[in-house]
Amino acid sequence: MSAPAVPSPALYDQVRRLRQESPDGLPPGRGFDLPADSSTDLRTGFPADLPSERPETRLSRREMAGVVREALNPLPEDPATLHRRFAELGVRGRHRNLIGSAVAALPLPADEHATARALARQLTRTGSTVPAVTAGLALLTRLGEPEDVPYLSTLGLLRSLTGPAVQALDALDRRSAAVLWLVTSVSRGELRPLVRALGAGDDRAVRSELVAFRAEPRFLGATTARRIAEAARLPDLLAGHPADPALLARVARLLVRMGCASDNTTELLTYREAPAVYETVVTRAGLLPPTVEQHATLLSLALDLSSGPGVLLDWPSGCRETLLASLGRQLAELSWTATATAGLAPEGPADVARRLRADWIRRTGRRPFRCPAAPDMGLRVEIVAGDPVDRAPVETRVLVDGRPLVPAVFAHGPAHSPEELLDEGLLRAGPEPRRVRLAEAWCSEGCCGALHVTIRRDGDRVVWEDWRRPPPPGSRGPAPELPVLRFDATAYDAEIARAEEDRAWAWPARTVARLIKAGLVERPELLSRWDARRGWISTGHEEPDTAQVHFWYQPGLGAGRPEGDPLVFRWTVPDDGTPPEAQAAAALRRLAEEDPKSYSRVSGGTRKRAEELGYTWPFDG
């Protein structure tokens, strides 16, 4: 007769022990791994004395969701019953998301809240399996109270429970949620000292580390910036340091990164204290030294407040306009305008960055203050080229009654560039309806979707209708329908024509790329004679002073009989300082006279195909 299995210890107790054993109380990397013991089935994460497999064959995700709902309905009165149901029905740790969705959809009348909360606390404090504890965390997302925060913060240090714990904490204590997210998500050495200070709640160390770490885009994404802002309690930190320019500059930088369109466009809108922090930064901006870097930061904030996601924050009446005007006055002062006109001789990377920013400030410096979008002005199109050092995109921002359309309804990427929407005439309202893609997710439309609308002319009106977009992040249903938009046709045509003619935002290499593309659209034979066709043509973040010309090569393409898979080539055209029109004309002449494959390099396709056609594959090592 075998000895009875030893009951597994509670996950909460195991994580507490791991935390006590950790040198600084923080998990390594991205959270603690659950330690295995003799009473646990390593493959399932369940106690060994419980059934490990559901007798049925492997189920689809939809079928498994039904199984999870079956296990939770009715909600049991004790943890042991739920543990056994999950084990018998084959609900495992990998089904965490299904468990969270099922708990979120459970009908819980008010008179059952106390019982469900008590069950949740038992599950989180004594539960020994990931599925059961996940159910408890999901219940506390709906029913939790402040006394649950320490338990959630501890359980979330376990890698397999971090997501559900952060979600529960977000509903209860945003600072604790932010600290947990940072502790388990930020593994870069540059940020770990700040994360340790935030985890310890050491306000003095937080200020020092916040100012010290490198706030470059590669270290500071939008989500990380928002979580740092929440964990550091920026309003309190600013109140405690009213005359601290270094802290003020770093807080301004966090706002810029939260609002950057090259990342998650919802992070700034998720940050509840954003209006108060904006107001403090702008009203104290006189503390900042007038440098190119600080000018770029304040100008980025102005662009957000004039036509970016900053417009969508919950502002008191007139506050945003007042702050924008204040920034406009400060950046018009001689000491600040001089930052963009001082001569800079590029020598190293820092000098190149300052030059790029100074050029950008000269092009962009007054754009956000020229014609702020009024609440009743209908449609306005603003082309915004963001800080080049921040790798910000060039956007065609569509404002409707003063509010930017894309960040208001699409969270996964910025509005498309003017080359895509304006140079191709896609926003014009013609006699036939036209479906237009206004924005695409950074990952791709096939992954996280895109924002589409149909534009048509209806008499003296232009109509935008039949919207298509993915559900908002975290949503469990389809995206809500968007209203039909109607514009006066005469005013609409005039605004689109004005936007199409606006070239003041562009720098020389970008203009060269546009003119090369226009030339190839007009004369496709320049490439087809070389068995090639036009690809992406623009400027890249890494080398903004060069035009990048991509083309597809396929033997037989020019004769209409392409053979085999194509290769992608890239031709880099550096800005030589001559007028863009002359540079583009020279590039088009070269395409007419010389095979572009002889002075370009392979940038896409497959190594096998490149070798078959006699070209070097550049991606080795």
C-alpha cells in the first residue's frame, strides 16, 4: 500500500520563500519559476494524486473555453472543489487566459459578492495550482479590496501568474500594478537600479535613479514609460522637488515617450495623471536650460497637445489650449530659437543627433502653434514629422472637430504617412466610393489589424462610413461601431488640396525619395527594362539623410514572364547637399542608363534564390 501523497504547498507561500531567498527581494529576469517538488506533476503543475489528463481527445480553444466555463459554473464554495474540477476536466496552467475570460463573464449578483470574494481569497492564499490561483486572481479583479494588494503583489512575482496579478492590481492600486509589471518585465541592466528603488519604495533613490538612467527609445518604450510614471508617483515627486530641472526634464521625457506614435498609442491615454503632469511640466518649463535636446522635448509635447493623443485627455475647459500657448511663447524666445540656428559640426553620434534635431526644429518649430484645430472646424489634416532621434514616424494626422481620429479609435499604430495617403490622392472624394486604410498595426495588418474607412461624395457632402478595425486591446467582443462622418464637400476639397501641397515638413532626403517615387510611377519602364519593379521608397530611421529605393528583381519580369521567386534590392541615395530636384533627376537618369542591381545590394528574398542568381546574401553572421 503506497503512502498518501504529501499535499502541495500554497503557491503564495512558495513565492514568499523565493522572495526571501532572493538577494534584493526581486526575481531574476522576468519572474520566479515555480519550484517543483515530489508531490507535483511537473508536466501539468497539479498534485500527483489528482487525475492528470481529461479522457477526451485534445480540444479546440473554443471547446476548451466551454470546459472552463463548466468548471466555474456554478462557482464552488470551497477551493478543494475547484481544484478537483479543474484537474478532472483537464484545465491546466496554459489555459490561464480562458480562465480569466470565463471569470470575467460570470454572472455575480450583488448578494453573492461576499461569498465569491471569500473564495477568491482562499484560492489566492492557499491555492496550490496555477489554474485555481488564476481563478482567484480573476475574481479579485472584479471584487478585490485594498487588503488583497500585498497578496497580489507577491503572487505576481511568479512568472505564470504575473499577467492575472497585474490585471487585478490595476483595478485596485495602479502603483503596485506598475511596480510588479516593472519588476517582472524590465530585465535590462540600465533600468534595474530604478526598478529596485521603485520596488523598495525609496523615494530619494527613485529620484536619483529616474534622472540617471538612459531614456533613449531602445530603453524606454511607451508602456515602460507609463509604468515608471505610475510607480514613481510623478505628481508627488514633482511636488516634493519644485525647483529641480533635471527631474523636470526626465518627467517631460516620460510624457514624450508615452505619447510617441511609434509605440502603443494608448499608453498616454491610460495614464490617469497625464493632464496634471503636463500642466506641471509646462508651467515649470522655464526651469529647463535652452538646449537642442530640451527644445526637442518641449516641441514634441506641443505636437502631442496640438494634434496628437494629448488632445484626447480629460482636460478642464481651456487648459490644454493655455498650456499649448505657453509652450509657444517660451519656444519663441530668442534663447530657445537660437538652439536650432547654432552651427554644429558633426563629429560623433551625439553631434549627429543634435544636428538632426536642430534641422527638425527649424522645419517644425512653429507648426503646432500656427493653426490649432478648433472644436468646430470639421476636418483638418496635419502632417507631423516627429523627433528624428526618437525614431518618431511621419504621420498624416486627421482631426475631426479638433480631435485626432486615429489614436481615438485605433490603438495599434499611427496614421499612415503623407506619401501613402496624400501623394496617392487616397483622401480625395471622387464619384466612386473608395476604401482607404488610414492606419496599420506596427506588427502588420494580418497580426493586429488596421483601420479602414470608405470615402464617398454625396452631393454637397463628403461621407466617411463603413469603418473596419480590430477590437480595442483587452476587449472580448467586436469593436464598437463608429459613427458616419459628413463634411461640407467644398471645405473638404480645399483642406485635402492644402494638405497635399504642404511640403514644409519634409527634409531634403525625404523629398528626394518622393521625387524618385513619382518619377518611377510616371515611367515604370526605368525599372522594368531591368526585370525589376518598384518597392518601398522613402527614408529610414537609421539613416534619415539618405533616400532608400527598394525594388523587386525577377528574371523575365520585363517581358511579362517572371521566373522563380523574386529578390529585393536596396539602393541607398545619400543627400549630397544639392537641391532635391537635381538629386532625384540624377537618380532617375542612372536608373535609365545602368542596371540598378550593379550598385544596389540584396535586402530580401531567400539566400538560396540569391545564390541561384549569382548575388551575395548579406545576412550571414
